[in-house]
Amino acid sequence: MIRDITVGQYYPAESVLHGLDPRTKLFGVLVFIISVFVFRTFPGYLVATIFLVGMIALCKVPPSFIFRGLKPILFILALTMVFNVLLTPGEILWQWKFLRITREGLVLAAKMAIRLVYLVIGSSILTLTTTPNQLTSGMERAFRPLNRLHVPVHEVAMMMSIALRFIPILLEETDKIMKAQIARGADFETGNIIQKAKNMVPLLVPLFISAFRRANDLAMAMEARCYHGGDERTQMKPLVYSAKDRIAYLILLAYLAAAILFRITGW
Amino acid sequence: MSIELKNVTYTYSPGTTYAITALKNINLQIPEGQFLGIIGHTGSGKSTLIQHLNALIRPTEGEILYHGKNIWDEDYDRRKLRSEVGLVFQYPEHQLFENDVLSDVCFGPMNQGLSREQAEVEARKALASVGLKEKHFKKSPFELSGGQKKRTAIAGVLAMNPKYLILDEPTAGLDPRGRDEILDQIAYLHKERGISIVLVSHSMEDIAKYASRLIVMNHGEVAYDGTPREVFQNYRELEAMGLAAPKMVYIMHELSGRGLNVDVNASTVEEAKESILAALKEKKSPLQGKAVSAEKKQDPLSARSEAAAGGAAGEEQV
């Protein structure tokens, strides 16, 4: 039951995007997000669409997987569209009592929807083609300059990767404990909210105990291997840019330049 | 009166790249009153199989009948089924959550709708039958030792008075003494209270000693189904699956290969002892002189097996 939830939602495949350095992909997502806000006109969005479709074609992840990420934002999407359509002042196309639809409202709603959908798809391409571990090590490298400002970059990255690593383990544990309690007649589905919360006790107590036990074991194992934080620590697989990454950077910069050009010329 | 699996197939995460078929077309009948052992290496599908028996997992294909009724019918009462088919998971001590041992064991019977008083009666009975002493009843479950926790957890399922008791490696992580105690308790429940047992184990010795029927799982299929003696005859095939027959089977085959007339299918220490002693006697009487060398070779072995058998008998009384 719980096993079906995909976390971190990495989709294993062999594609150009999977092979890129995580820093390149982080930069790519950043550029794409900026471009989505820099473009203001429909020809501009066409350029963004071409770019996005290109990426979807390159990443070899089935599109159904990519669009699945849109489900959680459908509600927000619908809500913003309704408000934009109904509440933007301008040239009135249709009116009923206090509700009115304006031309400006429709245009604004469409642009908002495009932005939201593109943001989600763009960032899910990143998480679909990059393992959580690659992602954190990419972030660690990208944020390393912050060390100068006494930001514990390595420690934060380590915490992130441990947390990510533990999500599937804890999910599996939850599944196991849940089944064990269901086997003893526990009921996690029926009842009102208070009853439901009460019924969670047989699940949560063992889960917390197991989480603490695992944390304790992990801390012990790390200490036994002389882990002492970020200073002078080297990586087993240091990130190195390849020719592919350089090409990717060029494409991204060209795309960003195009976006800025569109904005300046007012297209 | 039985649990019956008909063409049961189960696939994890069907339709994704992570899809794994854990069970392939399983047909199985577990009559009431049996002591069934299930063996298979890690990932052979035995844990998935037993979770089907009390409707924790719904088969992707096929059906499961309990007393002739399909347990996945719309109006089937699966909660009642779960109280009749009790399942004890591996490391059951990880499910304990109450403030004291007695309350934790009461959880099951109270979910069945008993009052706290009635539940306590059942809980005390269950705790007594797993051999946990009264002085522990008011302790926090987390103060107990590993073996005691395990027994508390088994009592938690037993207190629901199941007709079937399914145990997934109940002896994992226990020392030999704790292991024998738990297994003897389970054998006692089978014998005295007539509970049908399904025991999942890695230990061939344990299965040989207790089970009357053995199923070997391999790659999601039933590879062998028969009495332990029958199954262990295929010890070479078992090895190919990454399993092994009990050590006694190897010793007996070795002895037989060297010309001693022993029963090669003896799989427990007790059976092996009887067979070796009988074979030696037989050899001694017609040809006194020739048997000496063979007898010398066997002597330490039979002495050891006697000691082991004596030890096991001694622990049964504990």
C-alpha cells in the first residue's frame, strides 16, 4: 500500500540529462525559472515551450510520469485561474451580477497557468533525472562559497541526504507496523477525526521508537568511522564537469540571452 | 476447514519500472490442524505469501478461500478473518506500544470487541501459554529482554484465540536457548490447543524437528511440498537454490556412502541416533571383527548426538 508512493521520484534511465553534472542541471532549472518570469508575451512562451519539449524529449522519462507531478497543484491552479478570470478589471466580455469576465482576465489567467505548469514540470525534470544523492552533492558544491560566511554547508547537505535516505526506510517501517497492528485488529480507516487520531497511537509509538533506534545506530556507525564534519573531507566521487556540461551551459546561456532579448524588445 | 490459495499471483508496483512479481501462480491448501513449515531464501516470496493468508495483501490475480469462502468478496468480514488467522511478523517486538505488557496484549482482544476485564482474562491466558511470568505483566514492554519482548508480541496475537497461527521467523535474533524455548512453546500450542501453525524459518533443523509438512519457496513458486523427510531427499536441488538440508541428512548420506546401512532420510538428531545405533548393532552381530573400525569412527558422533538430544530434552522442561 504505502510502497506505491514514489519519493524523490527519481526515474532511472540512460539519457543525456541523466548524465549531466547535477550543478549543470541545478543551473538549468534556475535559468528556466527565471526565463518563465522574464517572458511576458505569448511568442516568448512559445520559446519556453520549445525548450521544455526539447528537455522532455531528451530525458527519456515517459511523459505520463512527468505530468503526474502536476496532480498536487491542480487545485491551486484552478483557484488562481478562477480568481484571475473573475477579478481582473478591463474590457468586459461577459457579466452576470457582480461576476464578470474580462479580456485582460483571460489573458492573465492563461499566463499564470502556463507559468505554474512550466515551473512544476521544469523542476520535476530535475528530480526525475537526478538521484537525491547527486542532488545534495551538487547543492553542496554550488553553495560551498557560503562556507566563508560560516554557513555549515556540508552539515546541511549531510542532513539532507540522510533525511532523504531514510524516507523510504521509514515508509517501509510504517507499512510493516501498520500491517502488524491490522493483524491484531487495529483499524486505521473508520471513525471521526478524534477516533482516528487515537487509533494512530499503536502506529506512531513503535515508529518513533524505531526512528530513534535507527538514528542512534547510524550516529554510532558514523562515529566508529571517525566522521567529524565537513572540514578537509574529500568525496568518493568528486563532481567533474565534462564536455557535455560545457555544451549545456552554452545552450542555457543562449536561452537566457534570448529571454532577456525578448523582454528588452518587448516581444 | 482450510485456507486455500488458487492460482495466486502477486506483483509489487504493477505497471511501473519497479514491478516485481513476488508470487507466481501459487496453488496451496492448508488444512486445519497442520504444522506447516515454509522455507526459502531471502526474496523467495515467503513473507509475501503469508501476508496473503490473513488478507493483508490482495492478490493481483487468483483467489484465496477461507473455509470455502472467497476472502476478497465485497461483504466478507476481513477483520474477523484476521482474528482467526493470527499473523506474527518478523521482529514482532517492534510493534509493542502500550505502557505495560498486559495492556499491550489486551490490544488484540479489545479490538475484537471484548471489555477490558474479558480482554485481561484472555491476555493472562496467552501470556501464560508463551511462558511469560506474572511479575513482568506490569512492566513496560521496553524493559524486557529480547526473548521476553518476542513472547509478549506472540501473546498479543495469541490472545485473540486464532485458529491459525502464522509466524515469520519467530526466532530471528535470539540465542539458541531462547530459540528452543519459543519453538517448544509453539509446538506445545499446536499439540495442546490444536492451533494450526505455519512457521516460516531459515533453519532446516527447526523445521525438521517440528513441522509435519514442508513447503520450499523459490523465485515466487512452490518448489517442493511434502513431509520434511521427502523434501530433504532433494538436498542437492535445495543447495542449488541456496538452501541446505539439515546437517543430519548430510551425515547420514556420508555414512551410507561409506557402507553403513543407515536410513538416509533421517533428518533430526533423534532419528539419526536411532538409525546409527541400529545400523551398528546390525553390523556388529554377524561380523564382530570387521565392525570395529566403523564403530570407532561412529562412536564420538553418536555420543555427541545423544548429548544434543539430551540437551534438547532438558530445555523442553525449562
